[in-house]
Amino acid sequence: MRGPVVAQLSLLSRAEKISSRVLSFAHTAARPDALKRRKSMVCGGFSRRAWNAAAATSQGVELDGRWALSDKWTLLGSVGYLDFTFDDYQGASCPAMDALITGEDLCDFTGKPNIFTPKWSASVSLDYLTPLTSAMNFHGVLDTNYVDEQFVDVTLNPDVKQDAFTKLNARIALEADWWSVALVGTNLTNEDITTFVTDTPLSGTLGAPAYTAYMDRPRTFTLQVGFYY
């Protein structure tokens, strides 16, 4: 079951932007005063459980900038910090293994973070654009993305927590007014990245907890051809 997310947002500082011909910079900081969430999950058996997190605080800051190194090279970057804490969250479902060992199905998550709330995230991109002829450009982009460790299971199970990772992507392309051809490489460092984990249905009833994980794509290369009209 899904329910509404209710929040009141108060800016800690105004969003600021500085720009010129070669450099632009912006930052935003925000803090929701109140946050209530409804969660649901498969509990390792036949049932689905829904519950409310009574209160939580989420606050953070994000910085991003762009620097024109020359008429062909552009450097882009961003960094974000997020602090999410459950102020009052009793009666949450325990990790399956903990429930099997202790016999307790409900846990107190007060003071813990939420799923998908890494403390730090950052990205850096280098963009190169140059004409090859009067009708065709070469365009190359190299970017790297960092994401801090985070929970990817709603029971906040540390055994399946996603470690911090850095993912490298690249794109090289020939571009014209009405067509483009590009070779795109994603996750070039071939990182193992878990995007979501859940208890496998029925595993809890059999006394042997198991988990189903959804993974990001491994190293992948794609040829893209586009026509514009």
C-alpha cells in the first residue's frame, strides 16, 4: 500500500547563483520540518505489511557548478550531502535473519536513516565539443559519479547494504544538424551495484531467510543512431 508523503519545506538559505561567461555556480540548502511516510513490504511469507513512520527529519545541501575551460572544453561538477534520520519509528519490520534469531518481528528504527539516503553523492563531467567540418561536430563526454553507502532494503538490513561506489561513463559522438552517431559506455569500471533488495516470498516461513536483489547493469556499450526532422 502506498500513501501520501507530507512535508513542509523551509529554506535554510536562499538558493544562490553566480554566473559569468566562463563560470557558473549554484547551491541550495533545505530542511523539511515534518515528514510522514507509509511503507509496505513483503514479509518473507504470504503477507504484505504496511506501517507508518511517525516522524523523520531530512536535511541537506547541494552544490553544482560549470566552468568553461576553453571554447571547446567544459568542466561540470556537483556534490550533495543528505542527513535523514527517523525521529520516531517504532514497530518497523526487523530484518528476516534478526527475526529468526530473536523471535521478534518488530524493531525500533528511531535514530536510523531511511532506504536510499546516502550521506554523500558527487559527480564530475568533462565535455569536449569541436567542429570537424562545417556541417559536423565531434562531441565527447566523460563523467564519473560517486554514491556513498546506503540501505537498499526497507528492513535496513546491514547484510545487504550497498557499499559506496564510483561509476564511470563515457560517450563519443559525431553530430550534424539532422543526424548523430554515438558510442556510449556505461559503468566502465564494471561495479556491482544493487538498486533494491527485498525478502524473497515464502523464505521466512521455511526458516531460511533469502533475499531477491535487483542489480544495475554491468559494463555496457551501446551504439546510438539518431535522425532529426
